[in-house]
Amino acid sequence: RDSLNIRLAVIPGDGIGREVVAEGLKVLDAVGLKLETTTYDLGAARYNATGETLPDETLAELRGFDAILLGAVGDPSVPPGVLERELLLKLRFELDHYVNLRPVKLFPGVETPLAAARPEDIDMIVVREGTEGPYAGAGGIMRRGTAQEIATQESLNTAYGVERVVRYAFDKAVARPRKKLTLVHKTNVLTYAGDLWSRVVERVSAEYPEVTTDYCHMDAASMFFVTQPQRFDVVVTDNLFGDILTDLGAAIAGGIGLAASGNVNPSPKGSESWAPSMFEPVHGSAPDIAGQGKADPTATILSVAMLLDHLGLTEEAARVEQAVADDLIGRQTAWAQRSTREIGDDITARVTG
Ligand code: NAI
Ligand code: MG
């Protein structure tokens, strides 16, 4: 452990991305590992100065790190979609982040809009497919701007792509106390993609006899997230459904200031398909509060815990998560008054012990 040296690429990005990443790094430093960070100025500022989003040389460099920590990108000065597609989505596709991992966990002391929910009712992980589905970029427009315009947006689902994310989800499920996996899809209407997903889940489930397998339509799942969140342990779903469901998850588990995520490439280090995974808060750059010290850095700090866990540093990850949990309990009284930096300092102090 002492000899372990983590090489981390940091992309603070825009707006509050920079503010929250500073706090995430502070906490990471306090964990006491050997850490070597390199910061990349990707995002709106770089794009506005040079027109670059993600140059090939930078992408090649990023491949050499153990992991990436990202704040958020996006600014009103950049046309919508440019940084999302050419930076964020490109990173996820190029580094083959086929798992988008989003825990939905209600910490004690955190307010939820669900009046009856207790922390033990909301504790799940959503495993969202990250490289296929309707986000694969397949489709096109004909006769644009005319009355005869045609737009198609196809959902690509490969047996290979579905199986690898489903396997990952089963591995997660078998390691959790409840050992339950729920496929969320819309198999009754999206019959082709749904058929593939169902068959893959069914087939892989035979290798995990300890795991209970369940199925839920996407529309019903969005209802159950609100009425019976305790139904869910590990949820596996496609790219689009996962995107929507995890925002709902964030809402029931304390809001956007707490929602963490990982864009994960689970391939074993050293294998040909390995690439660094990227951890980031679910929220964006929040131009409305940027530069005011109002952003909650907790989502980023929880993303740092996920990063540590991904690197196999489970004890360090647990320490960071516990520090956050302890801080959250104290917030019932002190919440509104603290700045981004103060929250970061307080959690750092708890990690240091
Ligand atoms: P947003 O998540 O930036 O903000 C939504 C609302 O939540 C705002 O009112 C904001 O003040 C609040 N909020 C967000 N994070 C917060 C935090 N940590 N603490 C306290 N309040 C917080 O989403 P929005 O406004 O739709 O997008 C703003 C920009 O961010 C856009 O350019 C968008 O494209 C980009 N974006 C980038 C993402 C990324 O880098 N992964 C993800 C989502 C949006
Ligand atoms: Mg989203």
C-alpha cells in the first residue's frame, strides 16, 4: 500500500466543477496515499480559446492514468451539445466506459421528498449501460427543415454489449447482502431490444443461483422508485432508461448535491481492453451559482470514494464514505451556513481523524 502510487488525471471543467473538484482532491489527499495528479483544462474555457474539445494527443495521454476525476463541463457561452458530445460522450465511448454506475443511497439525516422512506428503504445501485442504446449516435435527418423532414434515432443493442454490463451487474448483486437484480426495460413495446436484454439476463442468471432476478417495466419502475424504493437492490438497464431513472434516484436520495457516479471500464488492468475509469458528480456546472462558494462538494467527494473503491482501495473508500455520512448527520442543523470550502474542510478533517 505504501508503494502504491495513484496517477490521477483531473478535469475540473467549468463553473462549480472547479470548486467541487478542489474539495474532492483535498479529501483524497487526506486519505494518505501516494498521489500524482495532472490537471487538464478541458471544457468551455479551452473551447472558447482554441476551439478544441478533446484533442487526440490529450485523449492518448489520458489513457495512461489510473483513473480520471471530472467536475462538470458546460457553459452558456458554448453551444449546447458541443461539450456533451465531443468531450463527455467521446471520453465515455473512447475509454469504453460501458458501465455507468450510480448508487442511490439515502444517508441517515438526509431529507427525502418521500415522506415515509427510511435510509434502509433506499439503498440500491443502478448499473446503466454506457456505450450503446439510443446514445450510440445511430440515425440521421433527411429533408431537414421541410414539412417532409424525417429524423431517426436508433437504439443499438449488441449481444456483446448487453452481456458484459449484465455480468457486471450480477457481480455487484452477488456481493451485496440482498443479492437481488432487477432488469428495467420496456420489453412489452421495445420488443426487439427487450427480447435481447431479457434473454441475456435469463442466461447469465443461471451462473448466479444466489441472486434473485426480477423484471420491471421502465414506467412501473419510475413509479416504484417513489412508492416502494425498497424493491430495488441492483438495477441493470439501458443507456436512456438509466439516464432518466438515475435522476429520479438522485431526487429521492437527497438531491443533486449528493449524487455520485462512475463511468467504469471494468476490464482487468493490463488487458487490452482496459482504460481508466472516470468518476464525476451527476450534476452539471451550475452557472447559476458558480463562483459563489454555494456548491455542495459532497457528490464529488462521494465520487472520490467510488474511485478509491474501483482501484481496490476499499478501506480508504469506506473511510471517505463514513466521513461523508458523519457530516450529513450534522447537517440537520448546520446545512445552510457552510460554503463549498467549509464542507470540504469539515469532511477532510473527519477523514484525517
Ligand atoms: P446543473 O446540474 O448544473 O444544475 C441544476 C440545478 O442544480 C441548478 O439550480 C444548480 O444550481 C443546482 N446544483 C447543481 N449542482 C449543485 C451542487 N453541487 N450544489 C448545489 N446546487 C447544485 O444542470 P443544468 O443547469 O441543467 O446544466 C448546467 C450546465 O452543466 C449545462 O451546460 C449542462 O450541459 C452541463 N451539464 C454537465 C454535466 C456533466 O459535466 N457531466 C451534467 C449535467 C449538465
Ligand atoms: Mg443526466
